[in-house]
Amino acid sequence: MEIIKRDSYLRRLINKRENGLVKIITGIRRCGKSFLLDPLYKDYLIKEHVKEDHIIKLDLDERRNKKYLNPDTLDEYVRSHILDDDMYYLILDEVQKVDDFESVLNGFLHIRNLDVYVTGSNSKFLSSDIVSEFRGRGDEIRVFPLSFSEFASAFYGSEEEAWQQYVTYGGMPRVLFCANESEKSIYLKQLFEKTYLSDIIERNKVQRTDVLDSLVNILASSVGSLTNPNKLLNTYISNGVKNISINTINNYIGYLLDSFLLEKSERYDVKGKKYIHTPYKFYFSDIGLRNSRLNFRQQEENHIMENIIFNELLVRGYNVDIGVVPIRQGDQKKQIEIDFVCNQFNKRYYIQSALSLDTREKTIQEERPLLSVPDNFKKIIVVKDNIKAWTTEEGITVIGIKEFLLKSESLDF
């Protein structure tokens, strides 16, 4: 097994070195945030001739470091290790566990020869309170579970074998080191129960754990389907669940989003250039976690592929929406959907996910939403087939899923 490379994240860290900001590394727990900082970034610093005693590291998730959850104790510890005028590098893992951590980090920003790096596993870590506290002095790097490219680069086996493992067990780094299928399954299930859900319940003092549990199952079963709290509430009511409010569902969805377990994608009216705020779609940040929640039963290739494409686009730094295009069919107006509208600065791509284009009718079906968009931004159909990228008569790029995921420039073929 080769070391897992996180080169794109490492480059971003290197580019932000000593920029006067707190580098905030966020993402779901166990996705590799700590590994990115130590050993990957730490090894880089040492190769750049930084002395090891000038790298101060604390894992605040470990019991032996519990005393440093006190802000004054932490502040004193860090300052006591700065013994000269050379640059020091501070790495704090799970810093959101420290009481009043915002003011502690703000204080560290005033130390001229201290470069600060922190990790956090809760999106509230980037809440409005923290934004106002730092006033532009925090610099976020969001870390995701392994992309297929990262996974395949460390997988011992063929590309096809890597793909079969990835669509089933996902990209949590530890999965690569599990000895067999049973071990992977047990690891993912325990990770979901003992780490993510337990953390959500404890942090947010969740009372209706039965509702949270079933909500996760419902969302896992309906990846890529339009929904909203009202629809979810009706699902509970139709199944005889009583004493549940829409506020409870809203709150529990928020907790799942805050933990980075889920990602939300809203609908965007491409022609009207406005958002349609409900209903929307949810995707899991790791497809293996989603599959484990369903005991690896619901293995619908189309939904899994759509989730993987969505995650890949986020990894590449795109803002991803669901496209809605109004069309006229005879005397009637209707709306058709584009799976993904991706934006990054002045770039935009329209992307459809399809298992195959094995008939002319299927090709027309997938092309129609894309051809209904009245602009010249690139339009792409990603298919499961292992094919060489080609262009349709209408100018739409068709590319195989593995080529799309493995080549960083695939959107610009």
C-alpha cells in the first residue's frame, strides 16, 4: 500500500504559508485533515529546513491533552514554546473543542513569528461569530474524503478493481488499509454510529435520537432526489410517527450539514437566473458512508455515480447547483433538469450524469436539457462506459466516468 497523496491540498497549504492568516482546515472527521498537516505538511516544513522544535503540535481530541481545552492553559503552553525570533508553526487539531477558541486564535495572530494552522470538524466552526471575530484573518481549506484519483493512486490493484471498491466503500482513507470486505463494512458502520451520530447527539443535545436515526436512513435512500422538510415530515406522518415538528426536522438536517456528513444543492433557474429555494437535493460527502448506512443493499448505480460526480466537483472547487430549464412541450410549459450547473469565477459547465447513451432516444433525452440552455458555456454528459471522450453533432462532450474523475483537466477536453 502506497502513502496516500493529498497533493492539491498540500499545494494550497504551501501557497498560504506565513500569509498572516489562521489557516482553517475543515471537513468531516476522519477524512485526513490531521494527516495533511502531520506528516505531509510537517515533512514539507522540515525539508524546507524548519527545525522540529519550531513546530508546535497539539491534538486536542486526545484525552492526554484535555487540560489544553482551557484557553488560558493553551495560550500559556504555546507562548512558552516560542523561545527565539525565528518563525514557529502551530498545528492545533480539533480546535473547536477549546473554550473561547476564537479569542485564543486572535491572540496568536498578534505573535509576529507564529504561523497558525487549525483543524475543525464542524461547519459552525465557520459560523458568523467566527467570521466577525477574525474579520478576514481566517483562511479556510476544506478537505474532503479521498477523490477517486487519490484513492486509485494508493490502491493496490487495477483501475477497474479500484472503481468497484470506491463505488461500494467510498473514500475514507482508513478503508484503504482494511484487510477485507468485512473489515471495511464494520469500520464504516462503526464510524457512522460511534463517531458521527454520537458526536451530533452529544454536541446538539438531540432528544429524538429515533427521528435522527430514521432521517439519516431516509436521506441515504433518496440521494439525488428532490426533497424538503415538509416532504420529510409527511413521510414520518404517513408511517405513523407522532409528536414530530417541522422545526425538529429542520434542526436535524442542519446538524447533519454542520458535521459535513451531508451536502445540499439548490435548484437554479438557468434562464431566469434565480434560485428556487425549495425543494432541493442532498448528497453524502462519502458514498461509502451512505452505502454502509443502508447495509450495502441499495446499490443503484445511477444515484451512486451522481453522488460521486457531485463530490468531485466540490473537490475541484466549484459551486454546484441543480439546473432547471423551462421548456414548451406542445401547448404546455414544463421544467426539465440539468444534473449539475458548476460555477467557478468566470467558468461555468453544465453536466449530465447518465449510465449510458446506448440508444439514440437516450442520447436525445440527456441532450435536451443541455441544448435548451441559451448560452455558450461547455456542456458535458458523463457516462459509466469506459470510452474515449467524444463530441456529439450538437457540440456536447461525452466522457467516461473514470476518465472524468482521473484527469484533473477533464472538464476542458
